[in-house]
Amino acid sequence: MKRLLPLVLAILVVAGGFVLFSAMFTVHQTSQAMVLQFGNPIRVVNQPGQNEPGLHFKLPWQNVIDYDKRVLNLDPPVARVILSDQKPLLVDVFARYRIDDPLLFFQRVRSESGVRQRLGPIINAALRSVLGNVNLVAVLSEERGDIMRQILARANDPAITEGEAAGSEFGAKDFGIELVDVRIRRADLPDETRQAVYARMKSEREREAAEARAQGFEQSQRIKATADREATVIRAEAEREAEILRGQGEGKRTEILNNAYGQNQDFFDFYRSMQAYEASLANESTFMVLSPDSEFFSFFDAATSKAKRK
């Protein structure tokens, strides 16, 4: 009996050590643990504001599930969304989330591998709800940041953004998850509508260009018509003033000639005859058929008579 006592004590020590070892577990500062007893959650370790990471104890028949406490990544599949202007859009987004309530997360999702199946449809529904009220220009403009904030709020808790009408819908908070950020990585038009949109944009630009050319041509014609009218008025005024000046000059000339004619009629007749001779005989090929005693050659007759007398 005395020989069996050390063996029994050794077995008890080993069994006690095994029980003590199986009752201890360590929680890292980046993790939070869920203690389960026969599959039912008992308590959460390292939950924000409750306890600290490190060495903890449990009953030997209890088991522990670890959940990451850090911000995690999620890449939902590309979603096809119809915008408010009825344009289809392929939206590729990425999300950042953390497990905010491990107990609710365990009850609703169980494991991190199920997050994609749960959170993907929530983000997809938020995208459709928010982007369905905006157009393509807003998605590609500075309004994109506000759109992202609306999607984030809608995905976290639909009741906040939609009211009681969204009571049947689930948000990320309903699964113990907090969405930290949702961003649109890329937004493309589907291949079947891209060419149609480009063609419509091209025709719209061509229409605007044709309209601008028509307006320019109309303005050009208006400017030309105004310039022609002003030129015609200026030319008519100039011709009128020229006629007036010409008439005044002719009148002055006639007055001067009349005065000269009155002073010496013989000289005036001689001067006028010389001008007529010069004008009619300037061309060497000019032929004149006149009577010798014509008045046109009266001064020639007078000059010939004087020469004969001498």
C-alpha cells in the first residue's frame, strides 16, 4: 500500500497539471476570445472596455474561439447598379470592417469565413439604394465622397437612413460588425452600353459644334450686313458731298469763265478754240472732214489772211 501511494500522488499531480493546463488560455492583444460551454457562449475576453488580453482561465470542458480585433478587409464582387438616369454601372468596391460585438457575431455569423456571405449582400444593397438616387456625373465628380458616406451609413444600419420602412432589412451592426469604410475602387459602364454612351456623347458634341458654327455664321452675316450698310451710307454721304463740292466747283468755274469772257471776248474765243483744237487733233490718226470756211477753223483763216497781207 505504501508503494502505491507515490504512484497515486504522481498520477494526481499529472492529472492536476493537465486540468490546470487545459483550464488556461492566452488572448493576444489583437484578438478577442469567445468562451463556449457545450457550444453555448459563456463570456467574451478582451472585448473593448471590459477586460484585458493576457492569461485567462476556463473550465476544462469549455473551449475558446478567437476573433480578430483589428480592421479587416473585404472585397465584395462587382455589382451592377442602375443609376437615377437609367444608366447601368459596374461598381467595384472594397470595404474595411471590424468585429464590434463578438457575441452577436458568433450568434449570427459564427466564423470570419461567413462574413463575405453576410456582408457582401448588405454592401450591395446599400450601393443599389444610394446610387439609385444619383446620376453618372455625381459618381464621377467631387460628390463621390458624400456618396461613400451615405453608402457606409446605409450599410451599417439601414434604419438610420431609411426609417421604419427598412425594419425588415439587416445592416452590418445586426451581425456584430462595424463597417469602418466603403470605397468605390472602379466604376465602369457595361460593354453593351459603353459604345452607345460614347456615340450619344459624340452626337451631342457634334450638335453643340454645329449650333456654335451656326451662331457664328449668323453673327458673321449680321456683322457683314451692318458693315455693308454703314459702308453704303458712308459712300452715299461721300458721293453726295462730292457732288455738292463738284457742283460748287463747276459753278465757281463758270463764274470765273463768265468774268473772263466779259473782260476780253476775243481772247476767250481764241482760248476755247485752242482747247478744241488740242482735244480733236491730239491723236495722229484723227481725220476730220470739214468745209474750209467752217467756224471751227476761223482762227486758222484769220492767221492765214494776216500772213498774206504781210
